Amino acid sequence: MRLRQLREFLKLESTSGIILIITALLALILDNSPFAHFYESSLHVPVSVHLGGWQLLQEPLLFWVNEGLMPLFFLLIGLELKRELLIGHLSERNQVALPAIAAFGGMLVPAFIYTTINFHHPALLKGWAIPVATDIVFALGILSLFGRRVPIGLKLFLMALAIFDDIGAILIIALFYGHALLYFSLLLALIVILVLALMNRFKVDRLFPYLLVGFLLWGIVLKTGIHATVAGVLLAFFIPLKSPSNLLEQLERALHPWVAYVVMPAFAFANAGLSFSHVGFSTLTDTVTLGIVWGLFIGKQLGVFSFAAVMIKLGFAKLPEKTSWLEFYGIAILCGIGFTMSLFLGTLAFENGNPSYLVEVRLGVLLGSLLSALMSIVVLLTAFWIKKKRTRA
């Protein structure tokens, strides 16, 4: 990624992170105010899609946020993945090992902690993936508070780790959080994917045909039992990277502000609401809550830092340039901010089978992310203070 593009990306993500914090707080305030009923009921207002005189689909507003807007977020992730892996920072092998292994550790340890805590409750084990995610938007929003004190190498490491984290999340959603597959719809989806592949092969150089076929793919994937967000990733993989019109960069630039300022805040507003009247001692001590809190707060930092440290000590990787071990540890803690992706995985895990556990999911994600954010701020402030003191000495 060129330096100018990197600065633009960081500025946009940091601003989006601050907006995300505000919308999440607004959802919490509304859900604990006299307007709580209005907030909850508005999420279940039916919204219809019509084509001529035909009603194609009617679902609650919450469905359209989670199943309609979130595929745009995953489309953007897919575009960024493709660019970074083919021509960007992660196209160089020596840049891949450390964030890839750190991301793997950051998924494995939280999942292990959650599973251990909920081992005797088989129905709750489906939430094992909730604490494995890192919310890069939120994390960069926190990191922006420190300005230029954060080494660029450390920011690149966090972004690369988040990319591998996203790959893991995409695989988890596709493999573990689908419903019973409808094979006729799956066959139709494969035909549409073949059309996208042929368009890419014959170098179609206009965005509209890709978006039209992508919209059709989204509609079909909704019916397959695979989660609709996968359609966004699949579409991204077939957008040409190198074309006369620079289609991938063109779509990425057009999509990024909408995802940053509309899609993610809308998701946070719709899913971060938590009525504290529903929270008691039993909710705080529930194994779902504890599994998520300790998975995010302890599991993430332990997994990311320990797996990366082993790689560095064995000589397979190096610390990011101009970065101290304490700064690196602060970033490992920051990875425990799961927020949007964790809330999303929690919705997939419990919405159909055990919707009553969504309170525990939201509480666990909020507490785990908050603890990670606060501790990372303390550790990073300490690390920057030590570095400044040594520079002056």
C-alpha cells in the first residue's frame, strides 16, 4: 500500500472508529431511557422490497442491517484482502509470517478459553467464535488518540493482523454458521459464481455488470443456508485487480466512506443496545458472558503476544521497526476489542437457537472490549512515556 493511501486509510478508519463509539453509546443510552420501547420496536419494523407489483422480500429493519448492509462491509474486506495479498504489504513473504501467526494465536486462545468455560453446556458451545474477532475500526480509533507517537510499523502490523483475522472470520461464518443447505439454491449460486469468473476471465471493464451479478448472488445466497455476507467476499475476489479503469481501486474508494460512516455505525446502533434492567448478577456470572469477556480480554492478548513472541525469539520474524516490546504488548491487548465482528458472530450463533443469550453476548462483548481498550491505553501510554524518557536521557 502506497504511503498516501495508507495515510488516507488510517485517517478514515480512525474517524470511523470514533463515530462507531458514539453510535454504540447512543444505542446504550436509548435502550436505557424512556425511548427504549421506540428503539427496540423500530428495529422490528417490516421493510419490503418490491419489483413492479411483486413483493420480493419483507423482513424487519434489523434483518436489512445485518443481512443487507453487512455484505457491503465484507465486500470491502474482500477487496482489501485481494489487493494486499497480491500487490500490497502482504504480497512480501517476510511481512506475512508475524501477523499471520499472531492472528492465529489470537483466534485459537480465545476460542479455547470460551470452550473451556462452557464445556459442560453443549448448547452454548456454538458461541466459541465470538471472542476470536478484532474490530480494526475500533482499534484504529483508539490508536488515533496517540497521534504520531505510534510507529508506522506497529500500525501496519495491526492492519495486517486484522486482515488475517478477517480471513478467519470469513471461514468461520462460511463453515460453521450456515443453516441447513438448500442444494438447488446452492447450484444456482455456483452458476452465478461461474458467470463472475467468466466476466473476470474476459476482462469486463465496467463495474455495473459485476454489481448487478453480485446483487443476484446475494439474493441467491440468502436462500442457500450460507450466510449472505459470503456473497460480498466472493464478489470481491472476481473484481479485476488490474484493468484499464482500475475497477478494484475505483470500487474500494467509492465503498470505503459508505462502509465507514453508514454501514458500521448502523450495525453498531442496531446491535449494541443493552437494557441494564436485564442485567443482574446471574447475567454477569453466566458462562456465556464470562467466556466472551475472558476470551477477548485475556485470550486475545495472550494468544497474539505469546505466538508472536515465540516467532520472534526463534528468529522467524522481527519486531515491527522502531517498536519496543511494551508497545507491541499494548497492541496485543488492543486486539481484544472485538465489538462489531464479535456482536455479529454472536448474532449468528444465538439468534435462531437461543436468542435469550443475546443479552449475555452483548454484555460480554462490551465488557471484554472495554477492558481491552482501557488496559491497552494504560500500557501504550506507559510505553510511550518510557521511550520519551530514554530519548531525552
